[in-house]
Amino acid sequence: MHTTNYVDTFIAVAPDSPAESATEPAHREQPTIAQLHYELIAGHPYRYTSDDVLFETHARRAGVPEEERAAARAAFFSKGQPCLRSSPLGKRLGWGTHHDAEGRVAVVAVESEEYARLLADPSLTQTRAMRSSRAG
């Protein structure tokens, strides 16, 4: 079984992110990946792991019924999945993600003091969200 979970890690915004400050994803009737990631993480800081967020996003978008979620989750993670480094939150919208000692995640606005503190914290593994474009 594959996992996308990080532990004691801070994922900073992508180096080519256009965001100078964090913005909430646009609300759409058919929720986008960014919208679902934001609702799950910002609405419930340090409640869900990356695996929880990614599977729940998949399940909602695919219309997986509650009674089929356990089997669908096993099938979903039977192969590798893109991690939160590829989320639009960090790539374009200005949100870093902090993963605590238990792998639970919260979003942190790029312009905040908390973001600067986490970015400078030597006890955390530091990485960045994936670039939106290839390096030139």
C-alpha cells in the first residue's frame, strides 16, 4: 500500500507560484480539486492526513458511495498517487502545508508570521510544492 503522508514536514509554496498572499480557491458548483483540498484542510486543521485528503477528494469527485469507501481507498492506494506537493494550494494559491508529528495537515498562508516561522524551523523537513512549469 502506497502513502502520500509526510511527518514533521513543511511544504512551502512553489518557487514559481504567482501568489504574494494566500487566496481561497474559487467556489464552483462542481468542486475543483483545489476547493476540496482547501475545504478539508482549512476547515479541519490537523484532523486529516495527506492520504485522507487525497482519497476524500477522489471519492467525492468520483461519487464513491460511503459503503464502498474502504474498498475504494485500498484500490486507490494500491498504486502511487501524487502527493500534496502537487496541490493547486501550494502551486498557485499561496498556501504552504504543515504536516505534524502524526502526519496530520494544516494550511498556512504564505504572507503569515506562522509561514515564516515554519519555513525557518530546523526541526522540520523542508520541501516545496511542485513547480507549475518546467525550469527554463
